[in-house]
Amino acid sequence: MAATSVYGVLLAVAFIAANLPWLSERFVLVVRLNKTAGWRWMEWLVCYGLVGLLAMALENKLTGGLHGQQWEFYVATLCLFTVFALPGFIYHYDLKKLLKA
């Protein structure tokens, strides 16, 4: 698999993981909970960490090592993950109520 296709798959996984807390009542698709907003945000941060670990593993596999990053990189990826989560957030808090009515 070419490196560019791996990056595309990683972006798709990140998009799905970012929307997961607002589209499912299970914590990381495992534990069934009555999730409040706090649980959803905590799950969102856990998903961010898991996607980050996956990205680091893929980088290590593709390049044979990890490139050191500064704090700016992590802020940029967190902002990107926030933008990815917007469709699920809007669906859960606005669109779902509108569709029920």
C-alpha cells in the first residue's frame, strides 16, 4: 500500500473517531453508558489519543522511526480533530432533535 493511501485511510479513521462520541451511546464502542456531555468530551479526547497512537505506529512502520514534534504540532492536530468532530456534534445537539420533530 502506497504511503499516500495510508495517509488517506488515517484521515478517514480520524474523521470517524472524532464523530464517534456523538453518534454512539457506547464508550469507545465497548461499554454501554448513559453518556452526559462530560463523558462525550472525555471519549473524544481518548479517541484523539488513540488516533495519535495509530499515526505514530504508522509513521514508525513507514519511515522506520519517529520524528520529534513540538507543541505546535499537537495543537494543530487537536484543532483538526475538533473540525472533524463538528458533523457529529451538530447532529447530536441540533439535528437529531429537529429530525424527531
